[in-house]
Amino acid sequence: MTTHPSMKVPIARTGLTEDEIQSVLVPLRSGWLVQGPKVREFEQAWSSFTGADHSIAVTSCTSALHMSLAALGFGPGDEAIVPAFTWISTANVVEHLGGRVVFADIDLSTFNIDPAGIESLITPRTKAILPVHLFGLSADMHVINEIAQKNNLWVVEDAACGFGSTFHGRHVGTLGNTGCFSFHPRKAITTGEGGMITTNDSLLAESLRRLRDHGAAMSDLQRHLGPKPYLLADHPDAGYNQRMTDLQAALGVAQMHRADAIVAERRQLAERYDLAFSELNWLQTPKVSLGCSHGYQSYPCLFEPELLSTALKTSDQALLGQIKERRNAWMETLQQKGISTRPATHAVHMLSFYRDKYHLNPEQFPAAQAANDCSVSLPLFHGMSSEEQTYVIDIVRGSKA
């Protein structure tokens, strides 16, 4: 192991250029701060990058998911199939609309929803599937869309982590009824908070544009540029206030100028990790499914995968607990050496709200439980230096718990 002076390596870090920082001054100086020309420019850049016919900028990926379901007609008593291993907002939006969350287990090799388990969950009340392209790897959209078409279901893609990720040549978020993206600071493109909805359905896009702006039939920008800016718009829907600001959009536009470079950098960092850890049988690095390109929003690994496989095959909760304890000890070792790690994300069915409301046990979704207890994300972010990554690699290779 190479000797390094001790350093601090965060799990993620926002890296902005001076031009990107200065971009926020443009709307401040113009006086147009909310859903104006910069938002429109950001939406156009996003459509160009993803190939989506329509992009609608909103306040977060959570609001994008919520409005997507609302615009499609999802409501009280309806059911939506959600992977058990994802960020909690994928499930929360179903609750917000009065629906019932139906959890599906995941494929532990990809961390994504296991399509083989979906059809058995469909009931007459099922209206939607919410596949998540977790950590930047696309879910199996061929099978998911086939199931959805067969059963007349909507598909709302949670592409929060999906910037730069493709499935058989198509950018994620353009494969279902809508796609929903996040611009949280841990994402490849950030606007602080913020989100984007993509769709190829023109009527649905118009509905979404109304819903984000209190249900208004015309935006302030459209009214301002029209022949009678002094007249207020009609409001055919009881909408929400989910408008992105022009300050956020200006920052997004500036980053989109180097979108390809950001994606390429993340893949290069991941490839270096892959090579460095290829001989570690106690650490399983991220899989890239055939026909997919990974965006590497993060770098999620599995700790002690061979023992984990044994625990799953034998339903050995004690062994699973032992692996979790060793993982936690190893993460603590890295933390003491200045390297921040995280569990990849959480199993939603194990969180108290869903556990208690639906009377769920961790082992009901064993792969999701295993991912919850035995996953580890290592630092990966734009602007990560070679020295920082070398430090992480050397410490990981030499500090097995």
C-alpha cells in the first residue's frame, strides 16, 4: 500500500466552475427570478441532451414524481408498484396522493427492481409501476414496459440518479410515460434543489406545465411575451406551486455546457475503481447490465458478497447480521482514516412509517434487506482528484475489517 499523508475525502462534493457561479448573476441582474427565460433554456438543453420531446423543470424529483402520477390520474385507493430498495420519496409520492404502496424486491446484482416479481403483485387496483434507475444504472425497461402494456399500467421512471444513463441507446427517463430527475447536490448536475420531468406525450406535458404553476393555462413568461400581458390566465386545474427559479435554471444551463465531460469523468473514476478492486473477493463492485451505460451518480458496492449469497440462500438472519456488523466496522475504519462512505440507500419497507403502516418484516424482501444491511457507497464526484482516489483505493485495499 502506498503511504499517503492523511487526507479527508467526502462521499460527494459539488464542483462548480467560475462561469457556473457567475451564471447565477444573470437572472439576479435581469430581475426575472422565477420560471422565466432561464428555465425555458434549461428545459431546452435537457431535452436536447436526453432526446425527450418535452422537459418540464420543477422544484425536486419528488415533486416531479408526485405531479407525474397526479397528471396521469393516480388517486385515492390506487396501487403503485415500487422497489423496496430506493430513496423514500419514490414511495412517499404514492402516499401523498392517497394511494397504496406495493413493494417489489430487487435484483441484488443491479440494486434495481426485479422484473420477475412484478406481475404477481398486480391487482385490479394497480395503476402504475415506478421503476428506479438506481445509482445511474437503468432498470430492465424492456420487461417492465411489456408488463405495463399487457396490464394497461402507467410507467413513471424515477431517474433521480439517471443523468447520462442509457438503456439500449435511449436515455433513461424517455422510456415510460414520464421520467423524473433530481438536481440535488449529490447528483451529477445540481441546482441545489430542483428536478425535471421528461415525457414524449404532448398532452401530458401541457397538463404537467399547468400543475406546476397553480393550474394556470399560461405561464407568466408566456403571458409577458404575449399581446395582452396585463390579463391573468385561466386556471383549469387545482395545481401546485412547483416552479423552478431562474437562479437555479441558470446554474443548470451553465453545467449543461459540459454535460458530456461530467459523465465521462464519472465513468473514468468508476473504471479506475473497478480495476483497482477487481481482485477483492470481499467487495462486489457495480454491475453494468448488457445494453446499458452507467451514469455513476454514486459507486455502490456489496460487502462480503459470497457470504451474503449464502445468507440469502439459507435465510440465515444471524449470518446477515454478522455481515452487517462487519460492514459497519469497516465503514468506521474508513471514517477514522478520513474517507466518508454511506450505505447505498435504504430499504423503504424497513423504515418505521412503511414498516408499521403495512405490517412489514425486513425478510419479506430479502434482497432489499441485504442491500440495506450490506451495501457501501465509496466516494465518487466531479472534481475528485487523482490523489484523493488513490488514497481511497489504497486504504480500501489495505483495511479489510
